[in-house]
Amino acid sequence: MKVVGSALLADGVASHVVTVADDPLAQAQALLDDTLETLGNGSEDPALLLAARNAVVALGGLVRFAAPVATLVDAVERTLAAIRPLLARDPGDTLMYPLLESRADALAEVVRTYGDLDRLEPDQRQDWLEEAYVIFNARDAADAWLLGTAALLRRIAPGTERAHLERTRERGVAAIVAFDRALEPALRGLSPLRDDAKKAVLRARVDRGYVRRAHYWVAIIEA
């Protein structure tokens, strides 16, 4: 199974039996269940912020893949209950999904030098393809994180907790904008990813805004 986009986008081999790995909605639900179990009653421990962040990403996956309303309402309530202690104070960047501009800059530099990953020697090509998958996994997860925080904000009443999550989301948006700016020069030279980009867009077709948000996939397809 090759991971396409984020951990919530899996291009599984066709099968008569639908497994969690073949079903992005089931995969998002499984990820949410696992991360909430990890959080348990210890969500005030700063070391568990990673699990909290992953729970928000999983919640965003349920939004992206059009989970039934009852499932989504339950997921929002469970996620909010788990991360609420973390919102008593501003969590800073620790609850944000991390995007490293340096990785995007490095990929862009390779494309500027060679024009396209397809022109690299086989070993180098494979190394940079793997790096590109890591980069786009992270970018798609950041998109899911935005969807998850938006779903939580719709549920949180005005007050300190909401203000803290709003500030965290604003910082997350700014980080994504900066990352996309660094990544943009690379998009014209990623032809080996074109088929995967098409699959990622098709997999998330139930999310009508995904194509607009996932402009990086569209740019790869159209290059």
C-alpha cells in the first residue's frame, strides 16, 4: 500500500473486502480512537500534546471524508473533551501541525537545479520521491488539522478556551501559507507524482473545498 497525500489518503490495492487501510473514513475513525485512547485521563501532560494534535488531524479527516452527522458530532465532543485541559492556557505552537519550510526549500532547490525529479539518477530520484511523499503527507495532514480545529471552534463557546484555539489556528494558517510559498517552485518539477496527485484529489472528492485547498496537487497535475 502506498501512502498518498496524508496518512488519511491511502491508495490500497483493489479488493472485494474493504479494510481500514482501503477506506479513508474508517482510517480517520481508527486514528481518532487510537489517539483519544492515548490521551486517556492524562491530557494535561504536555508530553501528550502530540496525541492531541493527531486527534485534531483525525477529526479533520472525518470532516474531509464526509462522516455521517451523528459520527461527526460524537467525534467533536470526544475530541473536545480530550483536549479541553490543554486550552486552559495558550498552548503556543505545540498544538499546531508542524511544517518544516527547510524541507520545502530543499525540494524546490532540487527542481530548480534539475528541472524535474524524473531527470535525476535512479537512486537520487527515489530518495527525493520519498522526501516528496513525506512533505505532501505533512501538508495534507495540516489541511486536515485546519478542518479539525474549525469543527472544534464551532462547538466551543466564546471565552478563554476558544480564544486560545483561535490563536493557535491563526498561527497554523500563517505557517501553512509560508510553507506553501516555499514549496511552490517545486510543484512544476514533480511529474513522477502526477498519478498520485490525481488519486489524492479523487479520494477526497466528497470534500468540495479540497481541490481549492489542495492547490499543490492541482499544480502537479497541470504542470
